[in-house]
Amino acid sequence: METITIDDLIISVNRKGTDCYTKVSFPVRYGTYTEIKTTDYIFQFNLNGEIKFIRGLGQAWPEPNEWLKRTVRNEWVYYSAGGYRGLDAYMGEFYLPCFMNRDNPVFKITTPYRDISQKAIRSYEKLIVKLNRSNGNDMSTSVANCLKLIKKANGTALKLKAYKLSSILGGSIPVLPPDTRHTDYDVIPIIIADGCIYNCAFCSVKTGHDFQERSYRNIQCQITDLYDFYGNDLKNYNSVFLGQNDAFNADIDLITNTARKAYDVFNFQNSNMKRPRLFLFASIGSFLKADTEIFKVINLLPYYTYINIGLESFDQATLDQLKKPVSADAVEKIFSQMAVVNKTYPNIEMTSNFVLSDELPDSHIKSFKYMTGDKLARHYSKGAIYISPLLACGPKRGLQKKFIELKNYSKMPTYIYLIQHL
């Protein structure tokens, strides 16, 4: 690390964060980054000189352990500690990402984080202006090159780059698997198949397209372009999401070849971050047709792989109300088979999603309690269950109470599903 002072700016380049994602109740930074500290803020930049984190200093910032993060899609997210009132029990994390453009479906955040965030973003814009006016003398080549990147990656450049990602992918990432919380949602997306096989009526993140695999040529082009897109900051990544909403339905060779190619091209073996992860969605249909050979092959990939399935409910009346074209018997069968996969393969973790709403039959809750509590002989640490509140849900406090009721009954790790896109 090298540190210099310019006027009231303390600039540190090549700062080293931790090399492994962890669960702690204080701010942690990962990989290698640059930091500029002013009297009011700490600004942190990735290896492309792009702003990634802002944390306020002094009394104007309500909570010293909270911060602001810019995503690769150039969206700002405020990380709230939620008063540390058991937030980890709800989320499996100590922080709640608060999105600038929508309210959280479960928690009511009293902190005026939107106003605080806007002020912080304006301060970042002023910092860029100040850096452009500063004297570049008396600094090392490494510091000068770093500041050059920061000044180049201004607000306009960041907006243009965000648009470029959609062009590279040839589509959108409507939602990330809930398991990507384990890497703070920092995953490189590769679309290997568009759409899904169900397009359920209740789903708020469906693409509306029928399932269609991408060609190897298309996927190769994505990987090549993503290598250039992430540039120097690839060193701070070690995880891939294979999209879109049912990539597990793709041919197993397409899945594994893409995963290995990404691992090699992105040089994950030499990443600043340890423990590479692979994420993808499955559907009930794609899981039912999978044989043991598929899981054997995935288990041998150079990743710890999370496969997430939307089961929604064990109750037939609820599935019918949701217009999900599957049977309760199939859901129960898959839930049992997922447990077998989790026990058999050390490098694969199957997780599932269930819905929550005031408007669902009482039998939905009863069946969930039976299958995740009464029927299980012991508690499990592997194979999380995520509860997804539907848009038509009632008061937030009532949802929290219902969730805690389900969580306390379940013998599986059970958390709220934060619907987050890339």
C-alpha cells in the first residue's frame, strides 16, 4: 500500500482487503482497492478506478458502520445495519441492502438513507472535480496512474459502461439467486439460456420468454467481452452466475463447459478472492429430469456450486392459486431429493424458495411447517430455504411475524429472499 496527501485528501492505493467473503457486523472490504479520505467521507474505488463504496464520517452520517455501494449496473445501494435487531436471523447477513428505487417488502427503514445517499453521491462528484484541478506533481507513477483512472471513470463514463453490460449479455438479469448474498452479489453474469420453462403467473421477475439455450459461439463472445468489461477489476472476482432463470435446464455440457471456460479466462485461480462459487437457478421440471451423473460432473467443477429452485409451496391449493403448473407431490419429492444431493455432494448446495402472503390458504403454512419441521428428524446446516414475500402482501410487521413463525418451526436455515437484480 502507498499513501500520499494532496491538500485535505488522503489517498491510499493498493489497499488490501480480506480475501474471503465473511459474515461480520462491521464494514469489510474485499480484494484490492484505492481509498480517498476527506474530512466528511471515505471513497473507495475498484481496480478500474470506478467508485464502489462511500462511507460518511462525523455526525452527518447516522451510523458509522453503514455504507453506500455502487453496483456494476451503476445503481446505488445503502447497506443498513437495521439497528442490529436480529437482522442476521432474517437475512443470514448483518446488513440489509436498501435499494434507491424501491422499498423493501419486509422491513421499514427509518433512516432517511435516500437523502443521505444523494448527498454522498454529490460529494463524490465534487471529489472528481477537485481531482481534475489538482496538481499531479510529486507523486509516484502508481498513484498518478490510479488517479488517472479515477478521473476517467466519471459519472458519464459509469452510465455508459452500465448500458454496455446489457449489450454484451444480449439480455437482462431480472433477478439474482438468493445465494449470491454469500459474495455480496458480486458475480459475473453469463447468459447460457433465455427464459424459463414455466413463466408462472405470480412471478414478478419472469422474462416472459420460452426457454431457449444460447449457442456456444454466443457464450464465447460474452466471456471474451466480459473479460474486457471487467478489466483490471477481474482480480477482485471469483464467482459466476449462469443465467437467466432456469440455466439448469440447459444441456449439462453447456453448463460445465461454460463454467470451466469462465474459470480459465477470468483467471479465478489467481484471484484476490478465495473459494470460487458458481450460481444458477433450476426449476422443478429441470431438476426432475436430472440424473446422478449431472451432479457428479458439477461436483467436480472448480467451484462450490449453489443451485436454487422455486418450489413456492407444498400445498396444492396454494400452487393452484399461484397458477404454478406443478403438483404438490412433485414439490415434496424434489424437496426430499434436494436433501440427498446436499448430503452426497460436498461441492453442491441445493436451496429453495417459498412464497409468503396474507392472501394464501392456511394450508400453505401448515404444509410448510410439516415438511420443514415435523417431518425432519434433525436440524440441517446445508440447504437454505428462502421466503419470498409476494407483491400483494399486507403490513410489513405482520409479514415479519409470519416469517419468524416459519423460521422458528423450520429445521433448515431459513431467510428472507431479497429480490435483487444485477
